[in-house]
Amino acid sequence: MFCCSRPVKKDMDVEILRNELIYLKDQIKVLNNAMVKNTDKSMELKFKLNKLLRLQYYRGESKVYWNSY
């Protein structure tokens, strides 16, 4: 599980992080359009998205803004 107090590696590629965020947002939109908001897959994707957004925030790179999904 993700822990906010754990130090984050600074060598993670920012472009990889942004691409992952875009991919996860697209997947959540697809699931929302398919009316399957409460499935395990939807919850897993939302957890990953929140984890990446926290990681980006703690790295000081919170330039990607995410409206509510």
C-alpha cells in the first residue's frame, strides 16, 4: 500500500508519470460511460490514479489538474 511518509525516488521519469495519469483517466472515463462505476476494475483504476496524483504532489510536480471523475 502507498505510504505518504515514505521517501519518493527522485529518478522516476516525469513523462512516464504523466502518460500513466492520462491512461488511467481515459480508462476511468470508459468505465464511467459503461455504467460500471462500482466494479473492482473501476476501484483499482481510481486507487492507482490517486496514488499517482499523490506521488506527483509530493514530488512537487502537481502540474496536471484533474477534475472530479
